[in-house]
Amino acid sequence: MGIFRTPKAPPPDPELEKQMKEKREAEEKELKQKKAEEKRQKRRRERGLVGSRSLFSKAGGAGFYSDGEMN
């Protein structure tokens, strides 16, 4: 009945585990940077610094059609 036994797991490879740990840490770091950049872009878009109308208006100013002068 030896064909029904579960195979034994191979011995752990310390080099492979080290590589996997480094790769996981790099991915986490990249994800953290990506989230920070998304947060920054969202904030800039809210303030009006980025977007389709941002080239023609003053960020946080009086609006799209104003010259930026206060009356």
C-alpha cells in the first residue's frame, strides 16, 4: 500500500527563503510608494493643480474664467 502515502516535503532551502523574503520586502516597499504617490496625486487633483482645467486656472483661485485679480 505504499502508493497511497503522501510524499514527504522537501527540506527547506535557506537561500530560496532568503530570496523570497527580499522579494516580498521589495514588493511591499513598492506598494507603499505607489500608495503614497496616489495619495499625493489625489490631493493635488483636489487642490486643482492637476487636471484638464489646471493649465488655465489658478489653483485654489476664484475659478476657471477669472484673471486672478481680486476686485
